[in-house]
Amino acid sequence: MIVLKDILYKVTLEKVVGNTATAIRELHFDSRKIGLDDVFVAIKGTISDGHEYIKKAVDQGAIAIICEVLPEQMVNGVTYVEVADSQQALAIMAANYYENPSEEIMLIGATGTNGKTTITTLLYNLFLGLGYTCGLLSTVKVMIGAKEYKATHTTPDSLTINKYLRAMVDAGIEYCFMEVSSHGIAQKRTEALRFDGGIFTNLSHDHLDYHKDFAEYRNVKKQFFDDLPKNAFSLVNIDDKNGAFMLQNTNSKKYTYALKSIADYKAHVLENHFGGLLLKIESHELWVKLIGNFNAYNVLAIYASAKLLDVDTIELLQQLSTLESVSGRFQYTVSREQKITAIVDYAHTPDALKNVLETINAIRTGNEELITVVGCGGDRDATKRPKMGNIASQLSTKVIFTSDNPRTENPDTIIEEIESGVSPENFKKMLSITDRKQAIKTACQMAMENDIILIAGKGHETYQEINGERFDFDDFKIVTNLLTNLKK
């Protein structure tokens, strides 16, 4: 039997009306899921306010209400608890409800603008290869051992996180690798979790539709490291100017990694090809199947994390050499006849797009055309659109601007905003095709032997979101099919 007062442990209570010794069944913040003897946590969201659904929750059988503002009318037999912050209360209550599973597993979080998915997924694959039982909480998927679940957010809500962690603990999982987004930190989803390590990748222009400005975005990321316990480690990319900032107030053990700066863990790129990278990490030469300098940083972060988790160096190097790229992260195919290389990447920020294009340009001989297909998502940070247009047109031979996930916005308007960043000297490179499949098809038709096509922005996503509906759409499948059937 679960008692209300037990899951309220460590929650800062403003006022209580009713009995906290009452037995409860389940905990929800979605009023539609409330049943008899459940607890409803009213959260003020960006779209709706959960306080408006308190009466509905009570009518459906809620035995307790957790809220920031007590309702004017209260029902006898229902316990009302006023808290200062409902999101924080939910995180603490969720951890208590599932008996604090993060304290029974080695939980490693990765945060930053780019690289989170690659690092967490490859750490999961690495540790599996080393014989450990592992879990994964990422943008692409959730893994409990070998069992896969569909991911809906980069960082799920606190109830879902703790539910998955409890399932991992019950399944005997030793390590969980988790993406930690700025939204997740800001909305207190990770508040009551005990992390054993935190990794900072980099910070660049993203999510400024949600955060007021870059400083707030940076400070939210820093909060993750500020909250790490003394026995945890913080591992930061010191080549990023924000790396040192992340370490300023943390009580955790501090470590750095870099390609350029003096650091605890250092690597050099010796060779960079479409087949992979030859790296020198500390005193070891290592060939990996990942491509580009940005992946050199990811590999180094993985190496350093594994070393901090006491993995044997020789075993670690052997496993690193077997790792494959993550779905939608510099995922490429080469057409059999024309030898056209098509690359699909999630690059949806100016910095990520620049990294991918610079990587391709560093590898190609210069005799090939580089055709980029790119768009920007709707209902998201609009200020990055002209920057994306400028970078794509500067660093590509030809560029096709197209629709991404327009959501509720007009895709043509988004494309116009992307085009506004293109310099006059690059106008001749530019083409705009709203229909994304047609844009990819056009790129395939334009490409000649040995040319390179980059399709950026959606990566692993298998849908396109238009006016609240999701339609099947997989960049990699589409371009592979088009190149297979290409006739010239």
C-alpha cells in the first residue's frame, strides 16, 4: 500500500487541507488518466494550466490534489496539498512513488546542444559490448536491456523517467545512459534523480523559442552540473567556451576533454575519411567508423566517460573500434552505379549544420558537387532560420530549401525566412521546393557521378509533422529508394 505522506517526502509543502495518511493508487499530471484513489498534480504548462482540470480530476475519483493554487471549492474526503512548484513536487513524488530507482543504478547524463544522442547511444552500445547490462533514455529510443520502447521526448516527464528507471532496476540493469535536455532541466523533470556522472558536449544556438536568451539557455544547462553530488563526475568539452563555466559551482569531481586545449583527456585526428576516423587518444591510435571532427569529440567523450567508470583501456579501445554511427547521425549510403553519396543528418541548428558541411568539405576532393537539402521546424526558434540559410548556401555547391516539420506554421513562410540569410553572391546556388520528398528527388536528379547529397534537419525521425498530424516520412529510406531506382 502506498500512502500519500510517503510520496510527499522531501516536497516543500505550503498548506495541507485533508489527510495525508490516506492510501493512494497512482500518480498523474494528466487529468484524462485519473481513476479512483489517484493523485492529480496540477502543472502550469506552456499550452494549458492543469489547475483548470482539478474539478475534472476529482469527479473522476482523485483522492488527492497537488497544486500551486488551492481551488475555491474543495470536496470533503479529498486531500488538497499546496506547493510552491508543482513541477518540482511531481519530480520528487515520482521518484518516491517508484522508490527512488536512480539511487540503485549507475545513471550517466549527457547535456549540450549537439552530440547527446550519439554519446548516450554509443555508451549504451559500448557497455553492452563489454558485457554489462544497460539501459538508454534518448531522443531516438528507450532501451531496457534488449527491449526497445518508442521515445517521445529527448528527456521524458519525471513520472516516465522514474517508471523506466524502476523497470531497469527490476530487470537487473547496471548502467543507464540518458540525454538531458534544457527543457527537461528547466521543467524540473530531472530534479529528484541521482546522477553518477554528467557530460557536457557543447553549446550553440538552439531552443531560444523556449528560453528567453542564450544566457538563460546556458544557465539551465549549468544547473545540471551544479546539482551533481560530490561522488559523481563532471566531464566537459573544454574546447567549448562554455565548458569551464559548467564546472564553476559543481561539487562533483571535475574532468575535461579536448582536441585543441590542454585537458585531462586529449585526442588528435590523424585521418578523416568517409570510411571513418583515425584518432590518437592519449598514447593510443584508434580507427573508428564514425566521421568528422564533431564525432572525434563524441568518441573522446565516450572514451573518457568509460575510463572514469573504470573500464579497462584495451577492452575499451577494442569496443570503440566496433561502434557504428547512430541512426540519422551522419548516416550515409552510396548508390551502386552512379557512386552518389547521400548523407542524412539530424543537424537542425546552425552550429550542427556547419559542422556537418565542414566535415564533408574536408573529406571531398573538390571535384564533386555538394548538394544540401535543408529546412527548419515550425513553432520553434525562428531566429536561427536565416543563419541556417547562410551556412547552407556558403558551404554547399547547391542548396535546396524545403519543408522540415512545419507544425502549425506555413512552410513557405519558413522557407522565405531561411532564404533571407542567403548572401547575394550565393543566390545562384539556391533552389526552394516546399515538398520535402520532391526536394530530395530533385537533389538525386541533379547529382552526377561521385557527387554528395546532404539531407539535414530530421535525421532519425520517421515522420513529418504538419498541422498537428504526423505523416510517415523517413529521409534515409526515401533517398536510398530514389538512388536505387535512379535512371540517367
